[in-house]
Amino acid sequence: MAGKKNSGRLAQAFEENITGNTARIEFSGNREVIVEGCKGILEYDDTTIRLNLGRESVRFLGKGLSIGAMSGKIAVIEGYINSMEFLR
């Protein structure tokens, strides 16, 4: 039961952080993430990718990270994603 409470809090935290910037983040396991609402790349190497979402940014940490595609305001990050964090 505790797992469901924690996952609910995580979903709520994503909504609170994302809704204000009209960004959407969708994971496919830990190997791919699609970020809609991306306004640019702030940092990019094979272990860190940080994207501008407007008032804040989002950083992905992992191994073998790359931007597989970027079109308009959509970025697709591929590799082994270990963590994600929002930065102001």
C-alpha cells in the first residue's frame, strides 16, 4: 500500500512542476524520454542533458545519453537514464 501512496505523490509532483510550463514528459522505461515543451538545450554530454522548459529546466543524468531527435518543441532523449530533476 505504501508504494501506491508514493507513486501518487510522484505523479502529483510531476503535474505541479510540469503544468505551469506546459511541458509534458513521457518515459519509456529508463531508456527513452520524450519532452514536449522544450525551449532549448542548456547542457549536453553523454552523462547529462539539461533542457530549458521556460521558467525552469529539467536535467537527466545517466550513461550513453543522446538526443535522438529534436523537432519543434519536442526532444527525444535516449540512453540509460538514472535520474531526472527539475531546476529553477
